Amino acid sequence: MRIGGFQRFSLIDYPGKICAIVFTQGCNFKCPYCHNPELVDPKLFSHPIAEEDIFAFLETRRGKLDAVEITGGEPTLQPDLIDFSKKIKSLNFLVKLDTNGSNPGILRELIELNMVDYLAMDVKAPLERYQEITNSNVDQAKIKDSIELIMHAGLDYEFRTTVVKSQLGKTDLLAIGKLIRGSKLYVLQKFVPETVLDQKILDGVMIYTDADLECLRDAVKSYVAECVVR
């Protein structure tokens, strides 16, 4: 695993659990608003953290931490993700995986092997706008497959969208709502214009007010069991 960062403690990233967070390097999307450019742009990569150091720490936190979140970047690009998850599970930690949904085959394998307990998928845009929003050659069918897989896996999960005003409007969010219709939790994430992958994104109108986000939530909440602003 190419690990670009490690957070030893979080109370907010795994609902109801205390977790550590592993940040993997590398992503196949190039979303301009990405807040972790040092995990996406190879020119910004730091020297990877050794797995041995991660597991040495986790050994000392057995019974104190509940879970480990694996995020990125895009973790499913890591060829040893499944083995890494197995090691975490062998220490009796829960595993939460953050993904962009571009590799449903890996998700299916993790689910079938019981190597993941919580799935969080970023739904970037309506399917027809994926390539535009992510600046990537996206297989729309794989995005749709991942959504269906996650919804029917029998695991805790959430879908989420970072809502950048210059990128997505109400019509887009309604289309996403239809795409994930019937899902248990949809999170609208407020964009924070600090560190981004592409500075040009900061030139336009980018921020929805809290009132705007509440209106957007009200517009899409009928499609899902629960919709929240985070």
C-alpha cells in the first residue's frame, strides 16, 4: 500500500465509532475541488508511510479504537488493498472504505470476503456529467454498478456529494437523487475553498450558503431515507 498520510484518532469519520484513518496515494479522478491534492498529484506525493508503522500503532490501540477508515486518493487502485484490509480485520477492527466507485469488482470482492463493514461512495455528478466534473475518462456503467452493489450489500453505507456551486446545481442533485433512489443515507458535503487540486476552481462562484444547502437537501430528500448536510 502506498500510504501518504495517517490520522491516529477521529470521532467523526466513522458514524458512532472511534477510528484511525489511512490515506492512500493515487487517484484516477482529477476533480478540481479535491481537498487532498497531495494524494492525487504525483508531484506532491510525500515518501510513503510504512505499513509496519501503521500496524505497530494499531496493535497498541486494540480495545481503544473501534475501526480503521481507508481513504485517499482512491484506495481501490492499491493492488494490495484486500490483504491490507484482512490485516486490519485480523486485529478485530472494523473497516470503513471511502471510494469513488470506479472499481466495482474490488468492492464486490471486499464485500464477499467480509473485509469491509462500512462503505462511503462519492457520487460526483449525474452520470452524463462524470467525465466533465472529474476530468477523467469514467466508465459510467461501473459507477452505476458500484451504487447498486453498495445499496444491496447488507452493510452500513452512505453516498455523498461535494457541492461546489460552480460545478453542480439543483438539477444535477435531483439527477443524483434519482440515481441513488432508495438509498439509506445521502450526504451533501459543503465545499471548503482552502486546499484544492486546481486553483482555477477558486476563480468562480463556488460556495453555497448554509441556507442554500438546506434548500438543496429539501429538494432531494424524497429520493432517499435520509439526507443530511455535512
